[in-house]
Amino acid sequence: MKLAVIGAGVIGVTTAYELTQDGHEVTVFERCATAAEGASFANGGLLAPEWMAAQASADWQLDQPSGLGQWWRLGLRREQSRVRNDPGPGLLNLARYGTERLDELCARRQLTVDSHQGMMVLWRDPKDTARAEDLHARVRGLGTDCHLMQADQARALELALNPDTPLQGVLVMPDAWSVNCRQFTLLLRTCAQADGCLFEFGNPVLEIQPGQSLRLLCERQPQGADRFDGVVLCAGAASDALLAPLGVQVPTEPWQGHSLSAAVREPLDAPVAVVQDLRHRVSIARMGQRVRVSGPLTRVGRNDHPEQAFKHLYDVLDDWFPGSIRHGNAGGVQEWSTRLSSPHDGLPAIGKTNVQGLWINTGHGMNGWAMACGSARLLADQMAGEPPAIAPEPYAPGRLPS
């Protein structure tokens, strides 16, 4: 089939790659000048399916109303009254599949990407110990290694940890990884191009016109075709604007994220792999000769002050690894913000819509990197009519209420 993919982030590029491998004639349309310029540009890079699932399940459980609190939430906080299932199992299956596919692709195409193994979760306040122990039990229950460690053991592994910062406890997950998402995306784009996939960069899609063949109206006339047998929308937070005129509704919540990246000042002053502050949910990851600090997502419209978000990231970094980065021009410090979206149940929307020939692979929220390769293969198998490796129902667009 002649197919168009809208969006060249990690979701769009992996989708285009898989469809090209299946023998389709694929063109990717991207509004930016190259791939991975949006939400895939400077994310935290964490690949830890069990940790992600454990956190999602714990957050979901805390959010469930009970007793008198149920009436208060239902009456005064309408947004919390949506009935939804625990997103943890769905995130776990897709993220595990995604990391397996990532390993396969890197081995098959001989892709070398900056990566570091191991993750350490730290907390300094005894009040956070109960949450840490709960997450420890959840992660171990999902079948991966997770160890509670004493402070002196942790400092022996991460020599650069600030000796003046109190350390109450540590969780260590040796099977977690940090991998450079943008680097992988650019390498896989090159592979897709070598296999015949076309890319239309700097040409935003303004409208999708339905019909016997789907037509894309772009900001400028495409160099190639503008009519396709099928279209796959992988545009993340920008997807809603293209879906709404077609009557396709994927109810999502808008989120924003921030990160900063800078050159390592001295290797002995920087983390070896990934360190996460349990209380603040700030991750500090080694990315080759750089350090990347990323914070949790916040809902758009709440505390929309990027300068405060960046100050918080610097503060957490300086608390755990003082002097680890070069500041100013010498360090090439990069402050980055992005917007993402996710359906209300916390799982992406992957599959066909009620518009003939229109498919979507969107709404991955903060876990898009871990799920990208799995999402792409899951969609490609559905389009080919092949049985997918994991059940597609938890991610079906039709599950979402309009």
C-alpha cells in the first residue's frame, strides 16, 4: 500500500520503519526540519518497564476514592470521577515489548547508541521510606531485580554522590537502562531512508481529507504524492487538531515536560548511570559525555512557569551531584520544554479509527520512548492483518469514550 505517516518523532520514525519493512511505500510528513525535534528531542531516556508500571499502579491506587473521600471527589473534583482501570499492566506489556524490539533493531541494523545500565532511586526523608518499600515490592512482583541498599553501599556505586546530602535509603534496579532516544531515532530514520522510505521535512500537514484515497493538504505542495491508501497519525500532542475535523475524538489530557542537558565537568563528578530522586521524581542520567536532568510531567495550565521548573532541576542536580556540569557557554547547557498528551486511562491509542484508511499511534505521554518500538510493530501487524505479539485491546482507540 501507499502510506503516509504524520510525525517524525520516535513514534513516527519507528512506525515508518516497520511499515517500510513490511513492503509498503511510505512517506513521512514532519513539520520540523528533521526528525526527533519535538517530544523525542531531549527526554530522560529511561527504559525501565517494571519501574514505570509500578509507579503508574501506585499512583492509580492512591487516586482511587474510598469512603467519605469518594463523595468529596465525586462532588468537588469532577475530573477524578472517571472510572478507569489500573494502567500498570498495559504499560508493562507494551514497554517490555518496546524494549525487546529496540534491542532487536539495534542488533539487526548494528546501531550504536549512547547507553548506560542501572538505575538508583534515592530518598533522604524517612517519610518516603514507606513509598519506597511499596514500590520495591511492586517491582519485584513484576519479576525483575530490585534491591534495597544502605547508604554506604550506594555511595560506593555512585562515587560522585554529594556526601553532605542526607541519604535515608536506596533502591537499585540493575536491569534498567538509559538510552539516547534522539540518537536512536536519527539512526533509524537513516535506515528507513536506505530502505526506500521518503521524508517530507519542514512541511506541516494542515488537513486530512477522507475519501476512497486519503488526501493530505500541506503547507506546501509535497514533492511526492499527496493521496494515500492509508494514513498513520503519529503527531503526539498535535494529533487532536487533525482528528477533530474528521469527527474522530481521542480524549486526552495535555501535559508538559522539561529537561536540561549539559557537558560533564569531570567524569568523577557525574553519575555513572541513572539516579532518580524519589520525592521530586527528577531523573539524572548520564548521556555519553553529557548529563541530562528531567522532571516529571505536569498538566498544562498548572504552574506554567518554565523558569521555575528549570530552577528546580538545577537545585535537585546540585543537591545530589554538585559541580557535575559545565555551566554557561562552556557547558552548552540546553534547557528544553515539550508538550505531550495522554488519554485519561494512561495508555496510548494504537489502531484504526472510524475513518476509512486512517490509523493512529499516539498519546504515549511520558513513556513514549519505552513503548515506541513495540507500538510501531503492534500497529504494523494490525495493518497487515497479522496476529500481534501482545494483545491490542488495551490500546484500541475505540476503548476511549467520546
